[in-house]
Amino acid sequence: MPAQKHIAILGAGPGGYVAAIRAAQLGASVTVIESHALGGVCLNWGCIPSKALLSVVELGDKVKKSEDLGLLVPGPVTYDLARMIARKNKVVATLVKGIATLFKAWNIEHVQGTGSLRDRRTVTVSGDGGMRDIQADAIVIATGSSWPNLSQFPIDGTQVLTSQHLLDLDIIPASLLIVGGGVEGCEFAALYSGLGTVVTIIELMPRVLPLEDEEISSTMGRELKKRGVTVLTGTTVDRLERSSSTITVHLKEGGEIAAEKLLVSVGRGLNSHGIGLERVGVRMGQRGEILVNERMETTVPGVYAIGDVVGKVMLAHVASAQGKVAVENIMGLEASVRYDVIPAGIFTLPEIGRVGLTEQQARKRGEAVGQNPDVAVKVGRFRYAGVGKAQATGDTTGFFKVIAESSSGKILGVHIVGAHAADLVHEAAMAMQIGATVTEMAEMIHAHPTLAEGLMEAAEDVEEKAIHQVRNRI
Amino acid sequence: MIPKDLRYHQEHEWVRVSGTQATVGISHFAQDALGDIVFIDLPKFGAVVKAGQQIGEVESTKTTSTIYTPVSGTISKINSDLKDHPEVVNSDPYGKGWMVVIDLSSTNEVEKLMTAAEYEAFLASQKKG
């Protein structure tokens, strides 16, 4: 029997900790080096905490409308942010403990400290216990990314904040300015507008969520306005002016906005510096992203990199997938990541779920090979209001959109905005993963009454066959 | 359901002119086609608009539709009641469902819009199409 392989992993975020467990499952001995908490940004200061808080506002929104439903809740809805934060911390602690338990079960060693590569097979860890060298047969770098640090927006943790600070405020601010109307900016706008904060988003591009399908992002722009959020698109910040109680933003386009707090939601940095990469010859790109091949191996054999730090798709679940691929390759299997089917959620109110191409990308793709995009790409839509279950629960806002290739019926992309969108999109992701056609998705029996029927109807609408919809003539 | 004293745009907006001001709304035909209206996004007070330009959106339970201005000028009044009661556009499209008032930059544009009779014929021709 060959000697057991030892793998050292830098970082215990959703990339590193998942890689560690998969490696242990495959028989490796694993050491994980993490300077902060197990679970990384996603679990401690990102996905999980923000959803824990947003779920309360979602409930509050429902309670505000409860009288229409026949549920009488005396008195107005008020939020105790300190208690919301305490509960969020408990949720995070439970999940962090869960990872520690898994590590113990798989005999994975967790070393607290900051690791850097001393040579191609050695990681030096500096922590509370001094310095220590760890020898490994292979090294996986999963150091992730960090909060914005732009000279224009000096983060001070009291007025100029990152999302990390906003997840730990215990007093609801009267007003909040969000610079950047991307995923994070819109999620925090939904959260704080729900809490009663006066929210303004400043976005450089002509739309919020500029990378999403245009119909989805224009819907989100409208939904934010419905929540009372001021959305300034095509707008840039010229300079900040601070007093003890307010922060004033002067806009390049003229005008100024004052608020109590400012969230900087642009420009995440990659954590590829100060960890010895230059010393061992790991090559990086212009943004500091570690260059890797499809096996997740860097330019140095035996050194792998995964997650945000490789700068491909900065999502927790992509990091996890890359982590599994990296260690499977280390352990002698052949694995690679498929980037064409990556479902993703945006946790705004209402929620967004997406997979594959936007309509604009699908049309460009057709044009690039000389096709008429009006012919090459077919789109089906169906509104939540047409779904029986949505009417029954009162979640009538939103729509399903299915984009297909006309010639083959292949599903190119699916975009959903509305209740449970991020969960619902996985049916489409599965269909795409196995190469099912839009007709096959439409023909599959969908249970009644469910929101998933909306996806079936949108797939039917690609062929103008949706049952509960007349194609709009206006 | 097509008031005689108004002028109409091919995107189904109406205009009521009084001096150098024009009140703008959407027609009965438009509200009926849209169905139950749930949200109306209107332009900002003071915005300068050009005839044919998109100035807002109407969202109904069925669809979302763009509001175009039939005339050029400056937005001088917004019907803020529509924020909480967008359904008024369904019940009273030519009255309480008005959307904005525009200070006209030129009254000539109004003459180019359809009269009630022309709009009626336009709707009939659309149906056939």
C-alpha cells in the first residue's frame, strides 16, 4: 500500500473546507490552515448571515400585508436589530461548529494561523503558537477574496462600511447610501429598506444588477423603487465629505446626497499576496488572480488553487466544486469543473434565480455565428400571477423566463424573479446539465399546486403553448 | 369610452391641453389590455422630456408596459396618489387616473396627435390586423 498522501489547504472557506473533507474521503491526510473562522466569508460574513437577517424582513413584509390575508396582528411591525443579529450569530455558530465536527470525524487537522508557501512542498504557519512548518505532498490555495479597499472610499467601520460591518450593526441607521448596485448592493438595499432605513443606491451602469438578464434587472429596479429605495443609475461618486453625524456624497453628474452610513459595494480584492506565491513561482494574472488549468492546478506542479482567488466565478458553490475537483485530481482521479451550468441566487425581495445565458448573451452568441438572433433564440415567459399556488400564498410578484436555441430546443438559460426563485432554478439547471430540451422540460409532469408549474408554463411558452396565458398584444 | 376633447398617441396615451399645459394619461383601451394595475413608475418633477420618449412604466398582474410621452416639455406635476392607488388608472383612466402634467415646449406637437375619431379608427384597424 502506498504511503498516505498529505494535503495542506490554505483557507477554510466553502472552497477549502469542502476540499478537505473530499480529500479525507479519498484517503488523504489533511491539514487546513485558517486565520479566521471555519466557513470563511460565506458562512461568517456573507451568504449565511445576510440570509438569516433577510428572512426576518421577508417575514415582516408578509406580516405587514397580513390583514389582507385575514391574519390580524395588532400594532405595527417593528424590528429589534440587536436580537436579529444575536440570532444570526447563533445560526453562524451552529454551522461553524458543524464544520468542526465534520473535520473531527474525518480526522482533518485544523491549524489556526496564517499560512504562506516556503517552498513547493512546505507551508509556514504563523499563529498564536509561534511558527510551524507543514510538509505536504500537495498544497491547495483557497485564500479567497477580501472587502473593498479603495482610496476613494476609506473604510472606517463607523460611517464608511463594508458588508461585514452592516451585518453587525445593532441600531438601524436612519439612512444608508449604497455605492454599487450589484448583487450585494441590491441585497442590502432590500434588507435595510425593509428595516425602515432610507436607502439610496448609486450605480455606475445604466441598470442595477448589470450582469443579469435585462428584464430581470429592470424588474429589480422597479421592485426596489416599490420598497422606497432611490435608485440612481448611470451615476458616479465624485467625492465624499464627512461630518461627525453624516456623510455627504457629491456626484459627478452634479448634486449631492447625505446619509448616516455608506456601504462600499464595489471592488473586491483577491487574497493572493503575502502568501509566498512569488517565492515558489506560482503565476498570477493582472488582477492578482492565480492562474490555473481545468484541473485547478497552478503553474507549479503539486500546487493547486480554488475559489475566489482564481478569479473565475466568485461564488461559494463554485469554490466548493473547484475544491472537490482539485483534491480528486491530487488523489489520482480525473476531474474538471463545468462552468456552463452554474445556478446562482440573488437574495433580494423578491428573490432571483438564474442559470446559463441571459437573453442578450444568447442573442450575441447567435449573431457571432452569423445567425439572425430573432430566429435563432426563442424566449418563453410566465408570470407568477398566473400560477395558482402563487395566488394562494399571495406571492404573485415576478416571472419565469426560459431562453432556448430554436434549432435544437436546447435550453440556453433560465431566469426567475419571485418567491423561492433560487430554489426553483435548479430544475432548469439539472435539465441543462443533462442536455434536456425545452420540450422535455415542458412535457415533464409538474405537481399542482406548486410554483414549479410556472417554469413548465414558461417552457411551454417558448412554443407559445402555455395553458394559462394569452400572449400579450400590447 | 373615447372622450372627444382629448388627443391620442399611437402608444395609447391621451393628452388634455389647457393653455400651455398638457395632462397625460393612458387610454381606456390600454388599461383594459393591461388588466389590474399594481404599480406605476412616473418621471421626476422637473424632468425635461421629448415627445416619444419613455417616461415611466405601468405594471399590471399580466405585464409591464412602457409609458411614452406624446408631447415635449417639462414635468410640472405628478399624480402622487397613484403611488398607493395605482388601480385608479383602471377605474378612471381619463379622470383621477391622470399621470403627469407637462409644461409644453411647443403646442404644435399636439396637432400631430390623433383626434378621438382618428383614435377610434386606429383601434378598429389594430383589431383587424
